[in-house]
Amino acid sequence: MLSEFALGLAFAASIFMGVSIGASTVASAFGPVNSSGGANVLRSAMLAGIFALAGAIVQGGNTTRTIGSNLLAGEIQVIQAAIILSVAASLVIISVLGDYPMPTAFTVIGAVIGSGLGLGNTVNWGVLTGVIGYWLLIPPLAAGMAYGLAKVLRSKVSRQNYKSEIRIGLLVAGCYLSYSAGASAVGLAVGPLTGNFSLSLLLATGGLAMLLGTWVYSPRIIRAISFDYSNVGPRRSFAALVTASILAQIGIFYGIPISFNEAIIASMIGSGLVKGTENTDHSKILRTAGAWMAAFLLSAALTYGITLLV
């Protein structure tokens, strides 16, 4: 009876995580598309959800296996999955209420490691080192790639004609980033349940949860971030979206889910450097990086403590 309750709790938390990812991570791809006039809000939400579902089903297996069986030796137990997903979902709720974007990748993987240490599982430190190492490489890679792409766009796409020339490019980039977000992030929602359900069922369930979150909640988010992206400009937005998509695909190939907040922010900083460094707030960047690391450590500490109690 207890295991059935734990499995139900874990599954419900998994659905909530998928909806949250769809509403936040996936939706962010279409902010610049909406602001450029490439698609209205409702069409943006529809396209984002469809491409995220496709990405989850087609390429979501690698990151799901990393979280479900590669980070820890052996399969994650039912009660363990319930603790991981409940803690991660609770932190996401708190972040939403506090108007702070919780990095879901850091939170879920921190929770997996904390639960493993609490139960005495063997942590695959080589896998974890590879995940964290790629996370550390993302800011300089994203900044450098976005800077180079933005530089090329500024020289090749005239300011007078850039709206008509780049609108289709932004639409394609938004769809591609939504697809990559679905493939990368679905494992964060369903990975801990791999020992209890078939992989294909989990990927479809996680993808549908993200689609639901995108369709129901993202129009408001797309409207909100459209203003921010419009301040940056379509060319820099395009550079950021393409860069984040490429980095996500590299992570997917190696089974590493990435934080799209990290990738997009670093890409926006890099693309902004084509106009100089005077608009870069270094202290804010450091505070944000510190908050992301704190999210990883907090989720690990909470799951470790709760697992010991249980």
C-alpha cells in the first residue's frame, strides 16, 4: 500500500514537473518569435508544445536514462523517486511564488544525488563529473558562439531589412529550441521513474505534460518575455536561440540535460558584447550563478535529509 501511494505521488509530481517545464523552459523559445511578428501568442504556444512533444519522444531517451539509471548504480526505488520528484516539484512551486526561475536541471540532478547518498547508493562520480563539467563549460561556450553569430548577422543582415529577413529564421529557431528543450528536459520530469514504467510510456507522458503546460500556461509567459526580447533585438535573439539549441543537442547526445536559463542568459550576454560591455551587470551575473549552485546544493541536502528520515 505504501509503495503504491509513493508511486502515485511520484507520478503526480512527475506530471507537475512536465507541466512546469512546458510553461517556462519551452515557452521561452517563442518570446522573440512573438515580438518579431513571426507568430501570434496562441500560435507560438501551439507550435512550442508540439515541437517539445516531438523532441521528448524522438530524442528524450538519453537524458532520461542518465537521470534514471546512470547517475546512481542500480534503479531508483519507488520511495526514492517520490522523494526526488516531490522535493524538485516543491522547489519549483516556491520559485514560481517567489518570482525566481528555478534551474530545473540543477534541482532534479541535485535531488537524485542527495537521495542516493541518503540511501547509500553508489554515485557514478564519472557521470556526475561529466554533467557538472558540461554545465561549467556552457557559459563560455554560449557567450563565444552567440557573439560570433551575432557579429555575422550584424554584418550580413542590414538594420533596415532585418525584420523581414530574420522573421522566418526566428520562427525556425523557436521551433528547433522547443524541440531541443523537450528532448533535453523530459528526463528531468520522468527520469526517476524509469524502473517502474517503460521508457516509451514515460517519454510520451512527459512530452504530453510539457505540451499541456505550454498550451495552458505559456501564452502569458510568452507575452511577458516578448517585451524583454524585443529590447534585445531579433538578430541577437536569433543568435541566442540557435546557440542554446546547439548546446542542448550536444548535451542530449551525451545524455546531459542542460539549464536553458543558463544557456540563454549566457548566449544573450555573448550576443550583447557586439555592442560593448557597458550594459553587462557583472555583479548580477555572479549572484545568478551563485543562486543556481545554491539550488543544486539545496535540493541535494533536502532529499538527503528526507531520505534518512524515511
